Amino acid sequence: MATQAMSEKLQQEVEIHFEGKSVKLPVHRGSEDEAGMDLAKLRSSTGLITFDPGYGNTGACKSAITYIDGDQGILRYRGYPIEELAEKSTFLEVAWLLLQGELPTKAELASFSAEIKQHTMLHEDFKRFFSALPKDAHPMPVCAATVGALATYYQDPESERQIHSSVIRLLAKMPTIAACSYKHCIGQPFMYPRNELDYTSNFVQMMFATPCEDYPIDPAAARAIDLLMILHADHEQNCSTSTVRLVGSSQAPLFASISAGISALWGSLHGGANQKVIEMLEHIAREDGSADKYVARAKDKNDTARLMGFGHRIYKSYDPRAAVLKKTCAEVIGRLGKSSKLLEIAMRLEEIALKDEYFVSRKLYPNVDFYSGVIFNALGIPTNMFTVLFTMGRLPGWIAHWLEMRRDPDFRIGRPRQIYTGATKRPYVAIERRG
Ligand code: CMC
């Protein structure tokens, strides 16, 4: 695997003094000159630990996969700008890039694609697995459970060869699992994968076709889904990727680690936001269509409403993925000739928020989920499947991080510390003497 060399030099030190003790902490620099002080000796030298709720200042690893500059709105996979990949690449090419570190040659891409096609089917017994789940189950926990269950079918010890098979199986079976999770809840028969189709068209076929008749796949719709998956493919140490790393750091198998990542992604502050954006837009449309009223609610600290699809922990100018999607959104809706009511409300929300002091002062801009939901909606993807499509997109990123962590010579089990605020030592009280 070729990876970009990390120009890491120890250039500076940070000195910390605390209660008569001191320590000099070396500073590590990354290839884009990001600096981080190395805290390995902090506790043993000073007794201090760091306190960083939400990990806003914590670098948990070194990584050569994805670079983000949130102030400049930059996102690059393995050095390639997201805008170029979105325009010129395909999802499978990007998956290879994330996993292998370089863009594939024609021959590499052809054999990667062929290998994936050999593993797209699920074991027939999974039909019984799905039938045990309620019909109204949200597809996200269905996907998490199914991916976790793959660990029961493939139990060989994780040699390099076995890990390669698990990676291919996961990439191959994820669209099948995603489509089955949907077919299960609408009561239609599962569709088998079709090897003559490309990765994304195959997903569209399994999701929308029925055994009764041929289903004509719209290449433009398949390309829009492929593009969305490219934009979601990795985002360095976000909540779900950090979860995959943390679970994997105990040497839990790949399937179990990815299943945990899917659960982390489901939450509405993370991948689940795309579903929440459409629900918010539909709510506004149902009420009186007033974006202003909803913005006022989002600013009110006594109201739990947030402007879904706005704000990001890292991006403080704009989310470059949202910029690509804003353009795609108008194109897709224009081409499909769909009603643009939800897009109109979205544009109005964005216009108000971008001028509003509350959002401007907090640097809250539209994120990737703001437009992706509108596009999925226009493409006829059911709302509860939006986050499942995010999952399919994020899969190669999760796997690349899991592999990078397992091969890192500095690899240790993840184990944060805490500042204890509970009761100090006290004697046990017999039950008859309590209360
Ligand atoms: N609407 C209204 N106010 C907001 C919003 C929002 N969407 N986002 C942040 N704020 C306010 C927040 O109340 C706080 O105000 P104050 O300083 O007065 O207390 C300030 O902005 C900072 O917010 P925060 O919650 O401390 O920021 P964070 O970095 O912890 O959270 C976030 C980032 C994405 C969870 C948050 O912006 C949010 O909840 N956004 C809506 C959900 C969303 O769209 N999530 C998708 C993220 S992008 C895709 C992905 O990575 O999964």
C-alpha cells in the first residue's frame, strides 16, 4: 500500500508547570503543518490529565487518509480535493483510493470491481434473520444488526488474508443489506444482486425493482447517488469513525466495529441529520411555509428546535460538500421536473440564516446533510433510508481507518480518563438504616 509520506518533524516544545512539577512536551507536525503537543508524559510528570469534553482539541491518532481545513472549507481524500473527485471519479474508485492510498489503475479497478461482484449475495439464512425483526423497524438498526451478524457467519481468525476477504465482503454486501432493510419494511421480496450492473446501479435495482417486471435504471439518478456516496466516503475522526476506531482498538473484528459505527452514525446530530432536515422542511411546508418562523425557533434557547443541516464542529466557513451538493440539488430537481417546494424552503432558510447575526456570529453554515436530504427526496428515496445511504458512502472511510489503526506501530487500546466528581469514600450503610 502506497501512502503519502508524513513530513513529521519534532520542531518545538511546550512547557507545562503545575504545582511545582513541570514537563516539556514535544510538538508533532503533520504534512499540512498542523501541530499537536504530545501528552504521553503529561500525567506521569505533572499528575495532570486533559479535560476536553467532545474532544474538540484532542488528536487521537496520526492519519494519512483525509485532510480537512475547517476554516478554509478544504476537504481532501489522500491529497485529492473533494471537488475534483466529485466531478471526475466514481464511488468504487474513491473506495480504492481511501483503502489503498492511490487512485487505481484501470486493471486494479476492474479486478476490485469484479472481486466485489463475487460477494454481493447474503447467505439465504439472512431471510430468517430479517423476518425476526418488526416491519416498522428503522432501517439503520436493521443494518447495524445485520452487519454485526456477519461476524457470526465469518468467524475465521483475522489474518491479513481474512481481513482482505472481510473488507471485500463488507463493501459487496452493504448495498444488498441496505436494500433488504428497505424491502423488509415495505413487505416486498428481496431482490438478488445483478452482476452485470455497476455498484450503485445494482443498489438502485435491489432497492426499487420487483420480481414482477424489469426496472429501468435511470443512469442520472444512479450517478447522483454515486456522487453523494463519494462526498460521504470519509471525514477523518468524526463520531462514527472514532467509534469504529475505538471498538476496533480492543481488537474486536471488523464487522463488529463497523456495526458500532453504523449505530453512531444513526444519531440526529451526525448522519441522522439528513432525515431530520427533510422532516424539518416538511414540517415548515405543512405549517405555513414560513422559514422565518422556524429560524426564530432555532435561535430560541427555550425551544429544542435546531436548524437541522446547519453547523459543524470542524467547518467554520463553509462545508465544501454542501457547496457541491447545492449545485447538484438544483440540477437533479430541474432534470426530474419535480416540485421544488422543499428546495424553495431550504433556499429561504439558508438565505435568512446566512444573514442572521445568531448564525453568522457562531459560524453556522449549511453542512452536507442540508442538501443531501433534498436530493434523496427528489430521487424518490424514502426518508428513513437517507442515513442508510450515508452509511453506504461512509463504509470505505470507516474500513480505511480501521485498517490504518490496526497497522499503526503506536496502536494502543482506546481508553480515555475522567475527572471524577462523585462521592468521596464513605462507609456502607445497612439497608435497614437507609432513608
Ligand atoms: N441550529 C441552531 N443553533 C445551533 C445549531 C443549529 N443547527 N448548531 C449549533 N448551534 C448553536 C449552539 O446552540 C451553540 O450556541 P451557544 O454558543 O449560544 O450555546 C453554538 O451554536 C455552538 O454549537 P455546539 O452545539 O456547541 O457545536 P458543536 O460543534 O458541538 O456541534 C453540530 C456541531 C453539528 C452537532 C451542531 O451544529 C448541530 O447540532 N447541528 C444540527 C445537526 C446537524 O446538521 N448535524 C450534521 C452534521 S454534518 C454531517 C455529519 O458530520 O454527520
